Amino acid sequence: MRRALVALLRPLRFRGKARLLGALLPRRGVREATIHGARMRLDLSEHIQRHVYMGAFEPAETAFVQAWLRPGDHFVDVGANVGYFVALAAGLVGPRGRVTAFEPSPYALERLRALVADNGWRHVEVRAEAIGDSPGRLALPAPDPENHTPSLLASPAGRAVTEVEVDTLDRCAAAWPGRRVDLLKLDIEGFEERALVGAEGLLAAGQVRAILVELNRAWLERAGTSPAAILARLEAHGFRLAPPFARVELERSECVTVGMIHAAWI
């Protein structure tokens, strides 16, 4: 009965949804759900997957992706985690489109690959690299098992680490048809500016049409930058904030995701 109720309410948007459905769910266990038409296996003990299961994960960001992507588009997801936005984009761009997902965390990568295999997506490419400002290798510490958001900036002291490959978007784009990116998502816990430095060629050439970027003030400051600096870098390349995202959010929020569209496409 509870599963049926959650499935019924999952597509709906309303205030207090996560609190209401969260009270109905067990705190652990793996459940299968249909998310944006895709089959996903979700661990209810982990924060992101729990919210995905409830249909309460990042509603504004979800609406932006739904409004922007069209059949045949190319979506690049840097920091794909277990694949929520991959599932969303795979359906929106369709088999004539392309999804390229980067996820270096072994935990998330295993689940992301399972998602792609379970749904038989041939137009989705999963890559195990991290994205930064230069190719190489870096240590990725194990994250909190209840909130899987690992960062290459985290201190590895006392924690298990995985050495991961790092590449740049400019290098990766050499293999993409026309090098075009219709929507680039960056959610890599403070490594966003380094990823943008490594995408300078794409940005300067106007080959990225829109960007969805997380700005976590604490992680960015640890990296020696800030939300304002990221915004200024993107504005210098012709990007503008897109509704419903607003500059005031950057000034008052410790962590916010914003959508930006290149001026040529507004």
C-alpha cells in the first residue's frame, strides 16, 4: 500500500512532499522505481537516492532540463552520480540524441552502469573519469555512505581513497560530433572551476549552449574560488542566468544550482 501511494505521488510537485513521503518509507532497503520512464534501483539509506525514489530530488533543476533539452540534443553530465539526470536526459534527447556521463566514484559508477544496462540505452556513454583542468590522476576519498557526494578536494586522512583518472572536457570533446554540447551539467563539489578551465576551448568557441552548475560556497572557497567568480567566468563567455534562477540566490545561499543559457540562444 505504501509503495503504491509513493508511486502515485512521485510525479506530483507539492510543498512538503519529501517530509510526507519520507515518513512513510523505511530508512533502508533497495527499491526499484520508474523514474522519468526509466527503471532505477535505489538505496533508501542514501540521501540522494531516497529523494529520487520519492520524486523530490532537485525540482527546479529537473524543470530546467525538461524545458531545455530536445530530441537529438547532446547532454553532458559531469558528476552524474547514480544517474538521475542521465535517466531524465536519455528520454528527452531520445535515440537520435546523445548523453555523455562522467562519474569516477566506484560506488556511483557501478549503479550508473547498471542503470544504462537495465534500460538498454545505446545512446548513453558512461565514462569513469573525473573532469578537471588537466589530464592526470587524483585521489578520490570515500564519501559518507548516507550522502554520496564525494569531492576531489576532501581530506583523505583516515579515509579510504580511490585513485581516479582525470581528463578535460576539451580533450573529450574531440570525439563528439561537431563538439556540440546542448546542455552541460557540473556537480562536482568544488571542482567546477577547474572543469570550466579545462573546457575553455568549448566555451570560447560557443559550442556549449546551456549550463547547469552547482555552486557550493564551502567547497569552492576550499578550491580558492567562489560562486561569484564562477558566475563571472561564465558571463564572460556570453552566458546569462535563466529563469527561475536568480542572482540573489547566489548571494544568500551556501549551496545553490543555477541554470545559464548562452546569449546566442536566449
